Amino acid sequence: MKKLIVLLAFLLAATGGAVMAQGGGGGNMDPAQMRERQLTQLKASDLKLTDAQADSVVSINMESRQQMRGLRDLSDDQRAAKMKEMNDMRLKRWSAALKDEALAKRVADYYEKQRAARANGGGGSQQ
């Protein structure tokens, strides 16, 4: 259960907060800029993703972010349940796109470390 909550928090942060926290005011950043920033960060990470893999991860993140916007009007319990479902789906999509479940979990860990660093006021450039 604890891992589920952490994964839920990670995915929420990865979809919206990562770009805003690192961009110094993501409110004026368009989707193309957000996408480019995420690609740059993934390529600079120690994940050793190919360009195609990084592009797949970012595309999945951007799609998920759009879907999560629709959750704002749900109750806390409904939102938590829906987020769990969406987080599980995102991990499955990463695994399929990367053709490697272990690598998909490393990507999830990477985003969780970024979220944790932002929560601690340390920025988001963790490698």
C-alpha cells in the first residue's frame, strides 16, 4: 500500500509538477517546451535511454497529464482510485514502449527521485 501511495504521488508530480518546478514558472510554458525540457532531462539522466525511448516516455507522460486534468472534479477517494488505475496503466505503457519492465521501473524511480527532490526544495535535476 505504501508503494502504491508513493507511485501515485510520483506520477502526479511527474506529469505536472516536474516541468513547472524546474521551469521556474511553467504557467507560461507551452506543451512543446514542456516536452523538450522532459526530453533533455531524460537524455541527461543515467537511464541511458535511446532518443526513441526517451520520446516514448515523454509522449506517454504528456498523454497522462492531459488525462489527469479531468480528475480535478472527483472526490479525494475517487481521484485516488482513478490515479492508481492511471499510474498502473502508465507503467504498463512504459514497459511496452521500452520493451523492458525493469527499465520502465527505473524510469519510475527516476521520476520519484525528482519528485522527492522538489518536495525537499532541492530542484529536480537528479541523475
